[in-house]
Amino acid sequence: MKTHQFVVVGGGLAGLSAAIEAKKRGIDVALISKVHPVRSHSGAAQGGINAALANAEGGKDDSPDRHAYDTIKGSDFLADQDAVKIMTDAAPGVIFRMEHAGCPFSRTPEGKIAQRPFGGAGYPRTCYGTDKTGHYLLQTLFEQAVKHNVTFYSEWFVTKLVVRDGRCQGVICFDLESGDFIPVGASATMFATGGSGRVYSTNTTNAHTSTGLGVSLAYWAGVPIKDFEFVQFHPTGLYPSSILMTEGCRGEGGYLINNKGERFMKNYVSEKIMELAPRDITSRAIQTEINQGRGFEDAYVHLDLRHLGEAKIMERLPGIRDLSMSFVNVDPIKEPIPVRPSQHYTMGGIDTNEKTETEIQGFYAAGECACASVHGANRLGGNSLLDTIVFGEIGGGVVSEYLPNAPSPAEKVMNDALAEEEVRFQSLSKGSGNENAYQLKNELSAVMLERVGIFRNKKDMEMACQSVRNLKARFEKILPIKTNKKFNYDFLWVTEIAGNLDAAQMVAEGAVAREESRGAHFRTDFPKRNDQEWLKHTICRYTPDGPQLSYKAVKLGLYAPEERKY
Ligand SMILES: Cc1cc2nc3c(=O)[nH]c(=O)nc-3n(C[C@H](O)[C@H](O)[C@H](O)COP(=O)(O)OP(=O)(O)OC[C@H]3O[C@@H](n4cnc5c(N)ncnc54)[C@H](O)[C@@H]3O)c2cc1C
């Protein structure tokens, strides 16, 4: 067994931030990641990171409080306002720390950090490095983690969170290279395992690594999961691959056009806002145009950048041009890009407070797998990268203060958990079923997309809940997995699929129960927000028969809920 004071699972921005912060405070930290940290999905982030720096023309009056207001309004008032305030107050400091650590942000002509407008933001507040912001931030933080001597276990796949005797004692890992299970005991464990987009894998911007298994591992260990029904669809996924075309395209002035040649957003929001409406509203608008026959091939609309001109596209959106040319053979300098809404972000996650603490002693969560909750029912673009670094750093600090008096992991507990995983592997490899797990996964994604997507209703969602239950029952009878020791990706993916099934079940069951529309959760049978009954967070707790739902209050205090108009 390996033992560290603090184990972080996840090498994206949240995990790296937590590890660096704790290491700076003298803690023995190990960071475990199923892929090499710089291959974490944070590296795919494009458009930017929000902070009220007031650098841009038209943004001089911006402030952290205005950032907080926009975030809370964007969340359709489901966000916990204390956590939002912490995040927006911390934002400028985060940007300066990243800049000092070497992150190559784009610049204004006078040399300040450049900022672009993003949806739902009252001011141009999104700091960016062309359209590769996540890549730059991830490299910057990885360098810092190396500099501070964080211990890395790369290509170690966590298959179990060990919670025994009322506290978290570490994790069980599967070392992909050797094929061995390895217990890693710790007095404090943090999950920073990223989003769950692959539950919708037929139409998502998320990488294959964003499976949601981290959330399911926590759920299976008894940790409550919050607001998992809130799933963000980004308005502009490339058609048909769903690769993201950043909101920065519209921030730089891109238009959305239907088959009549109209900038149709004028029919959904004020002419002042147009393409810079929040994502929930813009995605519904695009899907409505497509559903009502004003799309192209009944499948997509156009994102038109041509009027921005070659120089601006090459300077601010070079990656978008590359992707569009490589994947659909469209040069945005000359032609509009085909786009459709695609699953993009998981607003819900492991239930934490504003200090990244969960209900379980010694277990913490930060980043997209966590729900603090700063995004409520709809995240604003540019706020997720911020969330990862702010709460990663906070978590690293909180854990460092907890550790001096924290109990150590018990070797017997860790060895018992190890034995359970070895038995699970054996039983998966000796199964006599005939169901193909990968086929089940494809069916799951199709059901979720069709019945728990942008527009939802009771009948469809009840059918989805039933389908997920059936798929889970069929999963009990899957074909035996491969037994090779080295790089046994069959074991990895079958474990991921088990997580997908329960993650999907939490989305569907939470969504059918919530009889209102709020942010990204839009019900055609309950089209209005209902604060009287539903201004509350959904909590899912694991039971063998499916999630047990309960509710808890939203923390208000700064801004009273009001009708959301743009
Ligand atoms: C295409 C795209 C573009 C985006 N652009 C922006 C943007 O411009 N601005 C913005 O604010 N947000 C953006 N987002 C959202 C943002 O990038 C993510 O929410 C954020 O980067 C998530 O970071 P994270 O640290 O929580 O997780 P990730 O970066 O996803 O990292 C997860 C880590 O967990 C590890 N892991 C997971 N499960 C296990 C396991 N079982 N065992 C071991 N390791 C495990 C993985 O290996 C990985 O290291 C974008 C998202 C996408 C998909």
C-alpha cells in the first residue's frame, strides 16, 4: 500500500491547483490521473476565463460584484450566492497568478490582458489566450506542479473511493501499465475528476475521458450528489462531430443564421444581446429553429464569421479555423460553419460547500465533478475554468489546515477494499452473460439525448428512467471482460460504463422529479420557473434500487430571485 497525507484524483486545472496549493504549505501530496495530466480535458478549453479586470473597451465599470450578479442571474438563481461571491472576488488574483506563472494571455494594444465579451455577461470580462486558453493554463499549472515536486501517478485509474468508519481513507487504483490494483491510503482525498459529458456521447463536446465515473464512485461510497439534472448544451458544437466552436466566436462578433438568412436570435432576446444570450437560451433558440424547419438539412444552423475578416479570425480564432477546416472542410474566412447544440457541461456534481468539503470526513471535491454550487441551473461561459482554479486552490488550503489532526488510513481497511476490487475484476472476467457493455453504452447515450436533452417532458423522461433501469439490469449479464494484465482497457471501459449508467440515472430521475423549468432544465410541460416549490437543490443518495432524492435550500443573500430577462 502507498500512503500520502493528501491524494488528489484528477490532473486537470482543479486537481493541479489543489495539489500545488497543498504542496506549497508543506503537505505530502500525490496526484493520480487516468491520463497524463496535460491530456486532461481542461486542455481543450478554448474561449477563456472570467475575471472583472476592467481592461477592455466598454468594460471599465466592471467589478467582482457585477460578475457575481451576472453569474447568479445566469444560474437562474439556483447558485449558492456565498460561493459565487468567493469565486468572483478571487478571480482577478487568479488571473494575475497565472500570468506571473507564465500563462501567455492575449493582450490589448497597450499590453494589458485582453478580454472578450461572453454570453450573459454585462461586460467584456473573459480573459483569453487566442482560442487555446485551457491548453495554456494547463501547461502553466503542470509546470508549477513539477516545480513544487508533486508526486504523480499517471495512467492510474481509480476504481474505488474507500469510505469506512465514517471517514474517507483513500482510493483503490488500477495501474494500467502493470494491471495491478494498488491501494493508496490518505488522510484526505480530493476528487477533481471532471465532467460527465460522455453520458451523451453521440452529441457532446466532451472528450472520452469525461465519463462521470468520479461522481459515481463518490455516489457509490455514500457521498450525496447535487443538482445532477442540470446538463448544459453548448449552442455551437460543430456538425456532425460536436467538436466545440467556442463562444469566443460570438464574443468576437460571429452571427447565428438560419436557412432564411436571418440572424434569428432577435426573435428570442433583445437586439442588444442577440448572439450573446446565455447558453441555455441560445441552445433552445437554435434547436427551435431546427425543429421548425429553419435549419439546414434539419440538423444545424450557420455560425457566420466571414464579416470578422481574415486578420481577426487568424489572430483571435486560429484554432477554430483549423478545426473547422480539418473536420468539415469549411474555411470560416470564406464560408459559415455548420453548428448545432451539443452536450457540454455538468452543472451538478459531488455536493460540497464553499470550502470543497463534502459530508464525508476527509473527502473533498473541486472542479467540474463538484457542485459548490456556483453555476446553479446554467453556467456562464468562462466561469468553469475560473471555478476549477479558485476552488482547487481553496481546497488545497482547507485540506492543509485539516491534516495536522487528521486520522491516518487503516491498512486493514485499505487491504479489504483492495480485495473487493480484485474480486470484482475476477467476477467480471468470469461472467457468463451475453450482453455487450459497449452496445449498452450506445443505447444509453441515445436514450439520454433523445429523452433527457434540451427540451424535456414527463412522458419522455419516465421512458428514459425505465430504459436506464433496463440497461442496468442487462449490464448485470455482460460478456466476460478480457483478462490481459497490461493496459486492460476492457476493464477500464466496463468500469466507466457502470459509472455512466448511474450518472445517467441521477440525471433522469432528478429531471423528471423537478416539475418546473430553470436554466438548462427546460420542461415543455412545466415551462415556467417555480420559485415557490423548486428554489432548492436536488440531492441524490445511492440506494441499490436507484437514487433516493431529497432537497436542500439554496443559499441566497445577495440578490433576490427575479425574472430572468436578456
Ligand atoms: C471543448 C471544451 C471547451 C471548453 N472551454 C471552456 C472555456 O473556454 N472556458 C471555461 O470556463 N470552461 C470551458 N470548458 C469547461 C472546462 O474546460 C472544464 O469544466 C474544466 O476544464 C474541467 O476541469 P477539471 O479540472 O474539473 O477536470 P478535467 O480537466 O476534465 O480533468 C479531469 C481529471 O480527472 C482524471 N480522472 C477522471 N476520472 C478518473 C479516475 N477514475 N481515475 C483517475 N483519474 C481520473 C482525468 O485523468 C483528468 O486528469 C470547456 C469544456 C469543453 C469540453
